[in-house]
Amino acid sequence: MVVFYAVAGDQILVRLPDYNDIVRYAPGAEISLAVDGGTPAAHRETVTVTGTAELAENTHRPLIDQAAFEEDWPSDVRTSVICLPLNTVEGFELRDP
């Protein structure tokens, strides 16, 4: 599944509509988020972050306020924010010959 994310402090934040199953199943579970990047002509980089997800609540308000979420949800769609700590970060780079 493709999702937008923001980085704030030592957390990756993902804002999702409440009807998305991730909002119910991710908190308390170990999840991995793989981010692909780079330029197609030169190389491709992948970074994977793994950690125990939690539902952002009032204790995460400062992180949520500083996060630059790229997507906007309509006002009638309830959303939740899932936090993933930057505990384990792995990366690799593939270069075209």
C-alpha cells in the first residue's frame, strides 16, 4: 500500500482515514515502512524503517503540529495519525550497470 508520511522528531507519522484498516491493526504491532527514492537514470535507494507502531494521541500533539503532511483530507473524513519510531533503519542502493 502506498501512503504519504511525514518525519517529526524521531518518528515517522502517517495520517490515514479512520476507515482504513491500518488504523485499527497497526497500533501495538511491529510494522515496516519501505521508502523508495533516487533517480531512475542513476540508481534506486530503499530505506526500511521497522518499529512498533502506536496511535498518536494528545501526548504526540507537538510531533503532529510540526509534521508537514502533504495530503489534505476533506473535513467530513475523520483521520488518525500512526507513529512509527525510528528504532531500526536499514537502507540499500541499487545502481544500474
